[in-house]
Amino acid sequence: MASAAPDNSGLTITSGMPTVVDQVAVARLYGEPLFALPTDLYIPPDALEVFLEAFEGPLDLLLYLIRRQNFNILDIPMAGLTRQYMSYVEEIRQRNLELAAEYLLMAAMLIEIKSRMLLPPKHVAQGQEAEDPRAELVRRLLEYEQIKLAAARLNAVPQLGRDFLVAQAYIEQSVQTRFADVSISELQEAWAAILQRAKLVQHHKITREELSVREHMSLVLKRLQGHRFVEFEALFNPEKGAPVLVVTFIALLELAKETLIDITQAEAFAPIYVRLAYTPS
């Protein structure tokens, strides 16, 4: 049978696990019961600072303390609230004065309200209620809570760039330029202008020359090779006389008829251009 011996701590020590006599274990550490919190528990110096920085400001901290303990916000127990508030702020005051400054201002306001509540109420006219020193603080807390809840609802709404992105797709399109068609009247005017300039060049030598339309068709095609566009007027040489101009013009008409060339212009009344006809691949 295992022996037992009394201990000054109030426990009965046996050969097995210690048995609780007049205490209740508050926790277990590595499987062993813990009957009192350690006195050398280490708390990092910045732990409370991180806690305070999690709040948006003094009103946020006050609202947290009130809601955590289910205080009636319309009937705040100023003594308990001020004591808890000061316990938070006092710890951070010496570590981060910049952070604690606005909290200290609120602490001064809480102490003032607490002091005013200890004084006898001011005399007021009959039928009127005495002013509650907490009224202004309650109003600010209620307004802050409404704004905080509204901000939370807005933050829950899906936002572009945070919760979703706009789908985009790039589609490359090749646009083929379409030139304006050349009317018969415009060809006539261009041809008349060429004839008018040809009359300005006079030759006294009279010869009879046999001209071939097919030959001039080949000359026109050679002239157009290697060029994207050639002006209509550049295909004619007024110095060779009107017969050559006529044959060249007929050669152009034959080439256009056989769809070997395109006669076009960029817009109305613009210069007329001639190019080799081709079928886009």
C-alpha cells in the first residue's frame, strides 16, 4: 500500500498523481495539474501596444469594453469603465507617447465625467430633467458605432480589384482600307486635263506611226511594277503627242477591263491612282 505524507501546500502527496484537497486545478501543463498561475509569466513588452494599435481610436476601445461586458450604453457605469480603460492606457503610455496621446485625452474626459457624476446635480426648473454628464459621450459612441457598422457593411460589398477583376480579352482585327470608287465623269475630267496639257506641246514634224495597244499595255504593267500606287497622270507623256496618249489611255481601259489593274482614289476630288490588281491572301 502506498504511503502518504501531508504537505504544507494543502495537497496530499502519494506515490501517484497529487490529489486536490482544497483547490481546483486551473490548467494542465505538460499533463500535470496547475493549481496557481505562475508569478514569473513573461508578457512581451509590445504585446499591449499591438493590442491598442488594433483599435481605430479611443472611441473604438471604449465601445469594445462596453460591448464585451454587456454594459447598457445608455447607462454606462463610469467608475468601472474608467478603471478598465486606464489600465490599458497606463501600460502603453511610457512605451509609445504618440500612440497614447489621443487615448490620454479620452481618459481625461472619462475622469471629468466621473467627477461630475459625484457632484450633486444642478438645480433645474420644475418639469425639466438634470443634464446627464454622460450624454455627450453616449452620443459620440452611438454615432461611432453606426458609422463602424455602415463601414463594415460597405466593406462586405464585393470590390473591384479586391474581390473580383474585370475580364478583358484582346482581339486583333485587321482592317482593310477601302478606297472610294472612281466615277466615269472623274475619268473624263482627268483625261480632258491631260489632253489640254498635250495641246500645249506642238510638234512640227509630221510622221505616221503605227501604235500597238498591247505593247502599251505591257509598258503600263512594267511601269506599275515595283510601285504600290502610280498617279494616273504620271502614266502619260505629253511630249510624245496625242496619238501615244490615246493609245496609252486605251491600254489602261483594256487593263482595267481585264482586271489587271485598279484605278482608285482616296476620296472625292482627290488625285487618281493606278495600281496592279491583286487578290489578298
